[in-house]
Amino acid sequence: MRPTLVEGDKILVNKFILGMRIPFTYKKFWVFRKPVRGEIVVFRFPNEGKKDIVKRVVGLPGERIRISDDGKILVNGEPVTEPPFIGKNRYYNDPYYGEYATTHEVTVPEDSYFVMGDNSRQSKDSRKQGFVPLSHIKGKVVCVWWPFWQARKVR
């Protein structure tokens, strides 16, 4: 997730807004709202076991996602032009995405999301791991701060 998150960063996660889970299960109840494009979420890929992952939501249920040859993210055939997906601090527009991204258009299944890391060249995300079910999303990142011994600042 560089440059948004770096090793050692601490994050505060709102686990309630995207739905509360029954402990030790992936069953959710009382979902206040669903994730939106651009949010950074904490989740577990279904095949990754107990490892928490942090990525940005790119595709919502029912949308068609494709990454063009020049590195632009296309949602339902239209390039995404919203700010966390473009600009000098993000790597989404980097033309290197490998064979998968430039040759496939995928449709996000119902109750699932397509996620990508900000440093998309080295990101282990939905392009390789598949879609993330809503039930596997733990929460939304609401605050990032550096370790106090480094900067004593909240980002």
C-alpha cells in the first residue's frame, strides 16, 4: 500500500460501520452501509487463513473491471478519474500490470468487492487472489498514524 501505508504504520479500523460479525464466524449482522470505491479496508482473502490484508476498494458488486494497456482502471468501460486512483502519489496509472490485467475484464459478483493495493506493481490483490466477499471485510481504515517514536503525528 505504499505510499499510503508503510511498514510500521499503525491504523485505526472502524469495525462497526461495515457490519458487525458474529465472533469466530464470517456471518455479519446489522450492516450500516457497504464499502464504497476508494475506501481502504481491512479484510481476509478466503484462501489466506488468518492473515489480515489492507487494500483499497476498486470495484463494487455487479461492476465490470478492466485495466487498460496504458494502466488506467476502467469501471464499466469508463476510466476512473476520482482522486485516490490518479495522481503522482498513486501507482494505478503505471502501465505495468502483467498479462492478467490487460487481457481480462471481470465482473464483480454480488456481495463481493475488487480490491487493489496502491503500489499495484507489487500488490497481492484481487487480480491474483480473487474477489473479497463482504463477509470477509473486517472494517474501514479511518486513521493512520506513524509510530510515536518516529514522528508523533497523526496523518
